[in-house]
Amino acid sequence: MLHSAPARGDRLPAQERLDIHLVAIGGTGMAPLACLLARAGHRVRGSDGPLYPPMSTLLERAGITPLVGYDAAHLEPRPDLVVIGNAVRRDNPEAVATEGSGIPRLSMPEALARFFLADRRPLVVAGTHGKTTTSAMAAWVWSACGRDPGFLIGGVPLDLGESFRRGGGDCFVVEGDEYNAAYFDRGAKFLHYRAETVLLTSVEYDHADLYPDPESLRAAYRQLVGALPPGGALVACGDSEEVRAVAREARCEVIFYGARSDNDVRFAAPPVATPAGASFEVVERGGARQAVRLGVWGEHNAGNALAVWAAARRDGLEPGAVAAALARFRGVARRQELLAEAGGIAVVDDFAHHPTAVATTIAALAGRFPGRRLLVCFEPRSLTAGRAFFLDGYRAAFRAAGAVLLAPLFHRDRLAEADRLDLGELAADLARAGTPAAACASIDELAQRALEWARPGDVVVTMSSGSFAGLPQRLAAALHRRPLTPA
């Protein structure tokens, strides 16, 4: 039975310094939250399974050493508050012990809102794609323009050096995840953030394990937009009819951005891709223009920058300062991140897992590495990525690659046979269409094939929403040990 009662955060003791235990502390939102809480003076501890970078590194730098595994004994001594991550099931021993003992309990977004957003102007970046990069870009622009924002981002920005900051300014940038808050709160995380401004990049079906159909996901976005205060703003991708439909729920100012001529903030001409990044000219309402050069790649990142531009200008940031900040933005770890180049072969790691993200990343890398073959290694990591629903989308996305190697479905046993993505069929379809492809029985097999297939001039691209069993680092290390010869 789902819990409908409040999360008991109103029972918190009055003292300023609390003892806070986080269950699943290594999550991409939980780890930055833990660090924020520690920096605010609270005693922070937590538990999780074995962790991997960048979140393990983040916690280590903050002086937090998580307990490995879940056990009711981890709640001794009794904490003042337990924060429960959305990956935690209701039968988790620590969740059961928390409920049985009556310890105050909050979800991750509830805790962020309670401790850090009450007196701020939250800028929430939402959408199926681009949230992490756009959030990092916004936090960087406000920082570079002297606004000292707070922020919490589900990745590691290369420029800011950390994925969290309390900040002293009035703006707080939050990556607004549409996934559920916790097992006791099945609503979207972003509904807790009290947004004053929302940047809505896209509305496309995802998270099939939580949203049974596209309409249920659209309903969550409509709820977010409809809750914006009349004095707030919605900055929305006007090139998407789905986004425009959701935007009708807004009771506040709406600023559409994109390539269409009827957008409020638009490109003067299509962005130009170069090996150094992307460049374009912004046209604002009223006709003002500004040239922008980015140090990140792809039309999707140019669109992300246009969204940040629109929000920054509405917040009073000067156009020259915003353009200068965007030019210095270097991106986020695991988003087109170049890990190594040896023997004429590059290894690039990326988080892409949805067909649209796969396609845009491949297009961006083709512009970044013109004339070089892209050997894509893909892991269908999430419950959604492994579904047959996306077979046609993957077929179209991967055809632009030079070659494709597919890892096994990470959640194969959690998917009904009829719902599973048939990787053998996908590989065969790609091969018939002219893209060499293979479905591998294990990640070890995939690693071996990648090293056999790769030849000087190639860019080996790893794509996964998880650790990929360390494959990117393994390939990079192998290249440095043994430069490859032509196949």
C-alpha cells in the first residue's frame, strides 16, 4: 500500500545541527545533497551499495564515508532525520526500521526544499533531455556573472568543480528530475522545488517503469508548469509542439526559444558546428542580436545555451557577460567527455541512453571529430532503455554511427519477455542497413570486440546511464598500454 501521509519532516528537532542519515547516499541527487547538508553544518552519514565515480569521489572529498549495504543497525545511534533516495524499496531494512521507529523521514527533493530553497528563487531545469548540462550551464553563467547562485546538479560540471553549492545569491539552480521522489511519494521530484522559473527543454516519453504511457508523463510536466507563480517565468523550447502544449498550463510569462521564427528568443541562422564547439547568433524580442561561441558540441547544446540565455537575460544579466560566460563553459563529466587518445584512437564517454539522446550525441560527435569513424559501445542500462518500445528509435539513432556494439540488457530479469528490447534483432537490422553491429553476451566480450574492431582514426564512444562496469576506463587504459594497429 502506498503511503499518502506526510513524510514526517515536521517532527524534526529544533536544533540547528542535525544528525542526518541518507539511505542510498550515492545517488546522483543524494550525494550532492549529502555534501550540501555537511557543508551547512549537519552531521551526515549514510549507506549504499558499492559506489563508483564521480559520486564516490564527491562523498570522499566531503569527508563522508558511506556504510556498504543496508542494515537496520546503521540507524544506531538514532539519527534526527532519515533521507530516503528514490532507488530505495519499501522493504529495504533501513526504510523498514525508519518507519517502525518513527524517525522523521524525508525524500531527497523534500529535504532539498526544506533546507535550501525556502528563502531562494529556484530556477528548475526540467525536460526529458539536457537537464544536467543545461543546469550546469545556468549555474556557471550566473556564477561567472557575479550572482553567486546555489545549485544542485546530477553530474559534475567541469568549470564549477563541484555539483553542489549553497551560494549567497538569491537564485538556486536545480536539476528538475521527473522521476518519483520516493516509494512513499510517487510524484515527480521537481514538484517539490517551488520553482519560480522553469527551463523546459523537451517533453518526450521516458521512465516507462513509472509512467505507464506518454500522457501520464505529460501530466507531470503540466503540473510543474501550472504551479509556477504569476510573477515567475517558463522558458520553453518552442520548436517542440509537445512543449508548447504543456506551456498552455502556465499562469506566468512564457518565453519560447529555438530555431522557429515565431520563438521569442531564436537563432538568426542554424548553429555552425566546428571541431572547437558550436557558434550562433541570438535574436531577442525587439531585434537585439548577440554572437555566441560555445566550447561544447552539438545543436542540442546550442539549444541548451539558448534556453540559459533567455532565462539569464530575463534575470537582468548583461548580454556581453552572458556570451563571455557561455564561451568558457566546458561541459559536464560523462557528457561527450574525452577520456583518452592513443594510437590514433580516442575514447569518449557519454551518458546517453534514450534514442533521441543517442542520436543527438552521435551527431554532435560527428561535428567534433569530422571524418572519423564513430565506434559506439552502448549499454541499455535503465528499465526504459531496455524496452522493445524503443527498437525503432534505436534503429534510426545508431544508423549514423560507423559501427555499434551492444551490451546485454542490464535489467533483463525485471522485464517481461514481450517487453524486452531484442538486441540481436537491432544488431541485424543495423548490419543490413550498412552499419556493422554486434550484440555481445557480456561486457567483457564487448570490451574485447571494441579493441579488435577499433583502428587508428576511430572514436570509441561508450554510452550508458550507469558505470558500464568500468568499460570506458578499461578501454582508455588498454589504448595507453597497447596502441592499436589497423584492423
